[in-house]
Amino acid sequence: MSSQPRPPNFIIFGEMGVGKSSLVNLIAGNQLATSSSGAQSCTLESTEYPVTFSDPRLNVNLYDTVGLDSPSMNSAGYLDALVKAHELIVSLKNRGGVHGLLFCIKAGRVSNTMQQNYRLFFEFLCQEQVPLALVITNLENEPTDMDDWWTMNKAHIEKSGIVPVTHVCITTIKGYKNAYEARYFESRTKVLNMLRELSNNDAYSVDVSSWFARVCKKLREFLVPAKGLGRSRQKMLQMLTKRCKLRKEDAVQLLQRIDADEERLGT
């Protein structure tokens, strides 16, 4: 009797309140996840949701992460969320890798926090190695077809530096008296097709033993002025301070914490 292959792993991320939990429920077809209130947002662990179907080949594992919503977090909480996200990505290396990032955003303007979420997860934590799918929610009232939103906003999204390998324009709610039911089921079909397409690709395992780990282990030297500390260390700090807009002291603290965590886990 042959064992079934591991279900593909997908990490859902985005700001608080963009519909990450509702996206989990849309994919599952039932209420697996509950939406986080502001009081609950300090729970920094990611939540795993195994989603099963009648055909086990379609099963997926979803990981809902805390929103990196800096206006509602203090510095310590923000860094905690990032460290937990890093731990999740590293842990999935031994669980089949990551098949994709689902970047959940609400239809509307591209905010600074949205760009920061993208750069921290995709560019910094995943080193641009994991395919990223953009999930645009809150389109139940789009006057024409939901996909028209992408046609009108694609250039603006990509100009902001967010370039997904695929995207879906959806709603995650049925509305009062099921007013949006047709669009809800259309959305579910879109998302499931996207997941199946991404699942056909090889999983990615972020290589924490390469430049990422080497640079982290040099961070102790940051507090001791020295010559020739290496261009890669500067690259890490520039990524966090310039691209991801973290304060310099927060960037140093984050990398030190990741360094200590990798030593603890023996990575």
C-alpha cells in the first residue's frame, strides 16, 4: 500500500483585517478559522489548517500568519511576529517545503504597510525563492466583473514593487441574505484552481545555510566597529532598513534574534 504524498504547504500573510481567516474558510468550504480581533492580534504563532477534500490529491496545508500591521503593534510585538514567521518558514523545510505564498490584500490603495509586508515576507524571509500569489479581497461590490479590478490596477500594483506570479480577484463573504453567493462560489473556484496550479510546481525550501545564516552569524560584530565586515552583512541591513523600512536598531535586533534562534535549532 503506497502512502499519499505530503499535501502542499501554503503560507497566508498580509495586514490584519484583510480577510486571511475568511480566505482559509473559503478554501476549506467551512468555518475552520475565526477572524482575529485587535485583542487577539498579539497571538504571534502561525496557525496550521489542514484542508482535506474527497480526493486526497487535492489536500493542502494552510498556515495563517499574524498580520504585520505595524501601526497596531509595538516594536517588540512586530519583531516577535517576524521571528515567528521565520521559524515557520524554516520548519517547513523538513515538512515538504513551501509551494507558495498567498499575499492577501484588500482592494484599494497600495499602503506602506502592504509594501512592507511584501518585502519582509517575499524578499527578506523567503529570499525571493517562493512563488507569490496575490489574493485581492473585498470585491463583492465591484460594479462589473471582479477581474476588472486587476485590469485597472495592475500597473499601479507592479509599480509599487509587488509582482506576483499569479493573482485572483475575489470576495470571501456571501453577504446579507446571500446577496454575493454567486461571486463567493466563483471566488472559491478561482482560489482552488490557483492552489492546484501552484501545487504542480516543485516546493521551495529556503536555504538557511547559505548567505542568510552566514550573515546572521556576523551580526555580533555589528556592535564592535571593525573593518571588512563583509558586503553581505550590509546587504541584509540595507534590505531591512531601506527596502523594508525598519528602524536600524530594530533591524539589528531582529537579525540577532534570528541568529540566536538558528543556533538553538541547530540550523
